[in-house]
Amino acid sequence: MCRLTGGDYAMTRRTFAILLLLVAGICAYRGSSPYIEARMEQDYLKKAAFPGNAGNRSKGDEHNGDGTIREEMVQYSSPIDFETLQNINPDIIGWIQIPGTAIDYPICWRAGDNEYYMTHSAEGEKRAFGAIMLDGANSSAAEEHLVVLYGHHMRNGTMFKDIVRYTDADFLNAHKSISLFFPDREERCSVIGTIVCPAKSFEPSQMVEEELLFKEWCRNSWNGLPEETIQKKMLALVTCSYGSRDERTICFAVAEN
């Protein structure tokens, strides 16, 4: 029978410890890999979207001879390079930014399809973090009365995790402004409230096609919203929330322009 000497035993323990560290490292990488990939893709797409033309604007201010400012409408030029983005993925139809949050992403859309971008990134790759997705019942131009965007609630703070923070009044008041960019225009929206509902009772058809959840929220919000506000274009941002049960948080915003 072979017996380990003191030196052999110490070497075996070191080898075993190194193997444990390697296994732990591999497991940690696999666990964090989706989050690393999400960050890398976000950085890549932001570089493609903003090639240095952020100074463009839709209106040009010029001075009259008397020193006053004359506003002259010019052809809209987006600060987002949609040509480059759509070469990466033709399904990219817009971009969303919320200052003070991690939300700064392209928006993807497929007609009648609310599943594909739950499991595919904005580059069209199979990814757990998915992409920010315009409801398939909306048009690609997102010109309906109620425009709905979906995004995952990622533990590392990416995608739409910040949406659940809008249930806090202080956070809502400090982060009301939302910017939407499309190839032909920009839109500014202001957050006005949220609703949280059980996942089992949430159906996408209740959002755009029937507007049931929006109408329910209007009835219950501040004893009812003014009719003139309800008639304005609305934006709904939807993500998962994990309180006492599996839920959906829906953040509503009204168009300012």
C-alpha cells in the first residue's frame, strides 16, 4: 500500500485547492457571463448609434437683423445613426434614453411578435438578456395612442431594471424625463405613474389592442386623470418585478410634444 509523505500530502492539498479555485472561477464567469455580454453589446451599439453627430437638432435658431431670434424649421436629422444600426439589425426602429438611469438602448420591433426579443439581443443573437422591444401590436413607426415597450429586469441593473424603481415617488419625481428617438423624429415623455399587477393576469393584448390596464390605471390614479391628459399620446414601459410574487411593473408616461 502506498502512503503519502508529508510533502506529497501538502502538494495534493495545494493541487486540490487550485482545482477548486478554477472550478469556482468558471462557475462565477458562467453566472456573470450574460451580464458581461449585455454591457459589451450596449457599449458596442452606443458607439454605432452616436458617431459624433449628437449636436444635430430639428430646429435652427438664427438671428434677425434686429437681434431677435428667428426659428427656422429645417429637415430633421437624428442624432442616432439609424443607418448603421439597421445594417446591424433591420429590426432596430428607435432608441430610448432616460437620464440618470442605465436605460440607454436601441428599440427592436417585429410585427405581431412579442416573443423573439425576449430571448434575442438587439444584434439578433440568442441572449438571455433580450432587447428593449416595441409591442408587436404597435406599428414600427410607434404612432399609436398607446406605445408599449418591454424589457427584462436584469440583476446587474441593465435593461429595464430601473423601471421598478418608479414605484418610489422620490425616484419618479427625479427621473420623469424620457427621450425617444426615431429616424424621422424625437419625442419627449414625462412619467406620470406606475401600476403593478400579477404576472398571471398580465396579457400583452390588454396593453395596445384593448388598453385595459391603461384604462384601469387611469380610473384609479389620483381619482382619475383629466380627459385632456388621457387623450395625449402615452408610453408604457413594462418589466418583471419580484416582490411577494411574480409581478409586472408598468410605468406610464405622457408625450410632451
